[in-house]
Amino acid sequence: MAQTATTWQDDDLWALARDERSALAEDLASLSSEQWRHQSLCSQWDVEDVVAHLITAASLNQWSWLRSMLGARFRPDVHNDRRIADHRGPTPADTLDRFRRIVGSTTAPSGHTAAYLGEIVVHAQVIRRPLGLPHTPSTEALIPVAQFFARRDFAVNSRTHVRNVELRAHDSAFSAGSGPLVTGSTLALVMSMAGRTAYVDELDGPGVPILRRNLEVDEV
């Protein structure tokens, strides 16, 4: 049976986001020039693009986000590309300095704080996995993101991705949904809800084929 979602305080969620940003900044500090140019799990972006995207996510309030989206005629890809160009520095070292400056930011386009914790949790792994970097976000950071993703579609179609299956983590108390069971680590469940198909191979249970089909339909 799925657990009841916990109500999280914004201050706690922002503290977790700060911790995950700090951990990513440490990982980025050791990258070579070639690694900064490595393709991330976001196929259209390299590592530096993803870092610039994270800077954007921590720099836009509601009105600046709305102005940007209006200027892009509500085309998210155009909005993202323009803001990445704004926040990407002349060199990777400059981009990293810019990222370090937003580590403690609580700026966001809306009050959905768990979603913005999800931004750093998901995109940090989008960088780390192709580079073979071993860091796993804390369970404390993963559970509120997992709960938010299971409840609603927001920046990603996370709830749609896991329709008609039950999710159950084997390393935390997280569970959600109903239907054939999908089990795995909390991180693999979060990343799969976020549409990162590379993590589906880490999941088990009779619901995995349904989850794969849901993700394939969303990609069409």
C-alpha cells in the first residue's frame, strides 16, 4: 500500500537543495576540459549546458521566468536555450564560479519547492552518470522529490510516467501508486519518473514493462 505523502517545510527542502548543489560543485571542480564537453543524459546538452541550466533554475523568479517564456512564445526549448546562453560562462571555470554563487539560492519561479529540489537531484545525476561519478543524493533529498513526482506532472510528466504501477523503494520508506509492482532504489525510481530511461534497467518487478511503455509513449 502506498504511503501518505509527508508535508515538508520549505526551509528544509532548500537546505537539502543547497547540500546537493554543494556536492555537485565539488564533483565539477575535478572535471577535465573533455569532461565538461561530454554529452549528458539530456541528449541535446553537454555537461556545461546542464550546469548553466541549473544556474537558470536558481536565478529566475516568477516574473523573470514569465518574461522569458513570453519572449520565447511559450516554447520551453527556446526559453531553455536562451537562458543557458545567458548563464554559461566564457570557460567552464567561469560557469563553475557562477554555479557556486547560486548554491544557497532560494529563488524559483513558483512555490513548488520540492520540484526545484528535484531540479538539482535529477540534473546532477544527468551529469554524473555519463561521467561515472559515484555520488548518490541523500535519502532525505530523494524522498520528497519522489513523493512530489509521484503526485503530479510539473516540469516533467512524472505522474504520467508511472500511471498504473505501484512503486516501492528497497532502500527507503517511499512507495506510491497502485498496480503491478516496480521496485528499486529511491534514486532509480526518481530518475525513471523524470523520464531518464537509463535508470529503468535498475528496476525490477512485473510493472517495469508498463513503465517502459509509458516512457516510450511520452517520447513520441
